[in-house]
Amino acid sequence: MRLQAHSEDLPGQVRGIAEGVIMEKDPAEQEMLARGIGNELTEIFVGYVRGEYDFAEASFAAYDVLEDLHAIATGDYELEDDGDIDDEYDVDEATEVQEDLAQEPAR
């Protein structure tokens, strides 16, 4: 039996179906993850054009990324903290980084 979410269910929220269980995820989070996957596909395609991958490698890599996209769309995923992301936001540090990138002081 396959379940379907109806548009009138939880307006404003994306509802995914995975293994018969409806999983609710933050739509903004899903959009951010989908954009990241788009970037991954771009890198695969560019690598293929540059000759870094042969067609089979590019195809398999793209398929793996599309599987990830399906998991995101259905809500069948859990984000794990890999220790690479610093959750502490420092205004002074962020301003300094932006000044370096812009090559001019903040106004």
C-alpha cells in the first residue's frame, strides 16, 4: 500500500513518504540540501568535461547524488554533525572575513 500526502495536510510543510512512514522536514532545510546536491552534480559534470572522470564514473556518481536527492525529497534522512561546521556565530569574525573578501573595510 502506498500512502500519499494531500496538499491540505499541514500547509506550508513538505511531507515525505518513506517506507510507509510520513516524515516531516523543514522545507528550507530541504531546499538548502537540494541546492548543495545541485552543486555536487555540477562538479561531477565539470569533472567529466575536463577528463577527470570517464563516462561510467560520472554516471555512477550522478546516480548516487540523485539517490541522495530522493532521500531529501521524501524526508528519509537525518543530518549528522560531522564536526566541520562551527555553530558559533561571531559577528567580529564574520565582519573580518567579509572585509577580506571585499578587500575593503566595513562601512
